[in-house]
Amino acid sequence: MPRSATFLGLAALAASASASSHSFKRVPHNHARHLEHQAPEWKRTTNSGTAYFGFQNGTQNACGTHSSDEDMIVGLGSTIYGDLGTVSDVCFQHITMSLASDPSKSVDLTVVDACAQCGAEGNTYISPAAFKALNGGSLDAGELNVVWSFGSAPKPAVAAVSPAKAAAASTSTSEAAPSATTTSTTASSTASSTTSSTTSTKAAAPTTTSKASLTTSKKPATTTTKPAPTTSTAQPASTSSSEGWKLTDKLEGQAFLDFFHFDSGTGDNGGNANYVNGVQKGLAYTQGNQVVLAVDTADSVAARNSIRMVSDKTFNAAGQNLFIFDIAQMPAVCGTWPAVWFTGANWPTDGEIDVVEGVSLYNKNIYSIHTGSGCSIASSAVSALADVTIVEATGTNCDANSDPGACGFTDKSATSFGPGFNKAGGGVFALEFSTDGIKNWFFQAGSVPSDITARAPTPSKWGAPRMAIPVDQCSPEQHFKDIMMVVDTNLGGSFTEGVWSVDGAGGQATSCAKQTGFKTAKDYVLSQGHVFGDDAKWIMNGFYVFNK
């Protein structure tokens, strides 16, 4: 959820994505863009005004990201930005700014914020790095007379889609739907399935009501991919768990595909994915007991076909759930935003748990929770988590209405996500979601506990969790209701764009902007289909659901 910027003297509270930030979730419905806040008419391509500089203090900006003083970013006045309570259509667009007195001195900047008190329409604030680049390495001037223009004219604002309209416009390929029972159940309400899957699965960002028209190269279901190692599949039959966990759902091969329905519609959070039925489009298929989830590789598209799978089964803490996610490979291509996560139909009130998440060539996984009001994590509980670092130092209030980036934790292991994970042979993620709390573990291939491979899990023997949310600080029964399992590969979007030009983000040494030569993730995603082949695939050995 974006927040409008305020000025403290010449310093604006703003940010683009920093290497340790992850605040790129949803825009809640009450902050969705409405017709009355449409972008202004763009009667000229060049603007002139005053550029101030603003120190970046780690708070979230209007576009939903964070930045450092070294990032080349800009905040625009409200007349051009639009509604300060939304993620504007100008977010992550690039502008060229130069000195009015010396056009040879210019910089390329990314729009990440609104400037509520900049004054005249053409006034802006820019990062210290950008200011110094224009002013001979000095901040002494305090303000500069500049001219600037967009690389391309911003799109007009899009009306927010109500849940009812979203349901009518973006239909699920499955007739089953999550129910509202208080334990793990299989649902049956068609209407609720469509509404919840399109409006709550990382999806409160503004979308259009019509699906993009594009040409897609369909791959046959027999498509092959590079062999991937298995970490816990093809193991001996389950033995009895000494802690009472019983295997409820064994999701391998076709059983994996049957457990989910496929969402349809445009990618959430400004993403450039076009979600389709993966089976029908040849993007989801079995390979022995493994399941492959791919991205379309058509050369140039208006939106790139990808998948978002949502379980028909819902889960509550009272069901005493333990999930094992055995993954051989995950997408690791600039522009991808893959995730395995859980969400309720009413975000964030019904809760969200992120098990696997990152973007592009991140090597470090992000675990997080997001809730409504009343859920927080004590600093002592945070300090006890030795294998992760908290994304926001002050982000211990998990209420996403206040700060959607809070309660996120970055794994210290550089082989827990993306290319690092894949080179290490994959691994196993585990999530306990029960009345005892929420706990996440990660085990690299070759170090998976034998009780997991035997399907007789004993979490008490696994060591300290990566992330643990104490019950007395955040009740899982109160803050997580009828949550659905989701697997998706979004493309582009606010998270990906926010760190596109940042070196070091998520353990990725060199930014995708430098590696690809493209200024935006969107341009890369839509024009470079050939790169989204084998390296953009999930290869799942199996998911396993236990209850007791």
C-alpha cells in the first residue's frame, strides 16, 4: 500500500527499492485507483521547474518501494503523479532531467514517489545521487532549475475493479471454490472461487476488466526440459510420525495439477503476466512424478502468458497443518517474480503467508506474513531468528494496511532462492500453520532430514525455524482464515521494477538493468520471450500436506 510523501525542509520521505527491501505487495481495495483521480492531460512532453533533493530515510514511498541515497530516483508533484494514495501509472517510468542552464548535464531517473509539497507542476525532488550528478558532485545549491521529460507519455489511470466486476471479467478455469469452513475443507461455491482468486491473490492492485489480446506460442504437453534432481520424491513409504503428523495430501504429478485451479487475467501489482490455464496452454505438465510450470516464450507480446494456481482447498490453524514443499528448480530469469504463498479471500484481514518469494536473480528467499490490525512481532522474537534478517528494521507491526512491507525476513543463505537455489540442486521448504503458531524451515538438497523423506515429519528435531511467529503476539486463528495455497510466476510488476536497477538486491550482485541493457523490466519481459525458457520454469518434486 503506497503512502504519500511529506516534506521535511528539502528532504522528502521517499524511496526506490533498496537491496534489503521488500514492500511490494498489494494495494488494498480502499486505496485502489478511481476514475475521479485520472492522470492529467499531457499537453506537453517537456516540463520545467525546480528540483530539490531528498534524503532517503527507509520509509515506504508512494509507488510502494524503498531506496537509498545512491539510487537515481525522482518524486513528482501531485498534479502529474495523480492520487497520492495510489500506485500511479507513472510509477517506475523513466524520465530524463537536465539543467536548464546546461542541457549537456543530464540524468536518467526512475519515478518512485509523489511530492506532496513540491509546489508548481514541474517541480520535483530527486535523490542526493541524482542531485550531485547534475550539480558537480555537490548538494550545496539546495535546488536546481531543470527541464525534464518522460521517455514515453504515461498511460491514463485505470478505474478500480470491484470484486463483483472482477469476478465477471476474470474467470477461473475451475468450478470448485474455497469454502468458509473453520478447518481444512474442499470448497464448492463457484462465485466465491472466482471472486477470491481474482481480488485477493496478490491482486488488489488496479487491473483492467478485459484480458489482453495477444498471440501465444502453445507448447505441447510433451515438452521436455533439463533433468532436475529430486530431493525427497521416490522415497520409502510413509512411516508413523512420532509427533502425530499424518499425510493428508500427496501432491505429485497429476495429483498436483488437480489440487489447484488456474486463475486468469492480468498480472497483479502492475505485472506484465497474462494468467492462463497452464494445462490448456502447455505451460503446466507432468514429467514423471514431477510437475513443470513454465512461462510462454513468444517473442514480442502485449502481456506474457504465465500461471497462477490457487488451491480449491482452504486451511485454518485449527486444522493443525504442516506443509512440505519439495522443489527441484524455481524461475531464475530477470523479470520473473515467482512465489509459493497462502492468502485468504479478504486481504489483508484474512492473512497472507509467503513461503517462497523473490524476483529476477535473487539468491536469498523472503519469508513474510501480512495481516489486518492486531498482529505484531516483538523485537525479542525477531532477535531470536538467527538465519534471517528482518527486511524493515522497524517493520514488526504486521498490519499491511499500515505497512505492507513489515514482518518480512530475508534468508541469509545465498542458495535459498533463484540461481543459487537451482545450482545447489533445489531444496525443501516447510511451513507449520497451526494453533502453535507459524514456522518456516528451509533445507538444501542433500541436507533434508530423513523424517521428511520418509514422510514421517518430526519438526521438533529440525532445529530453529527460519521464521517463527509467536502465538501470543499474532494469533494464527484470529489473523489467518480460510487461506488458499497459491503458486505463481508473475512477470515485471512493482517489486521487480523497484529493484531492476539496484546492485546487490536479494544477493544478486549485478542489477538486471546492467545485465540486460533494458531500462525497465516491462520492456524486457514483453520483448525478450526467448529468455523465458528452461530457466523460467518451476520444477516441483511434490507438495505434501500433513495434519494431526
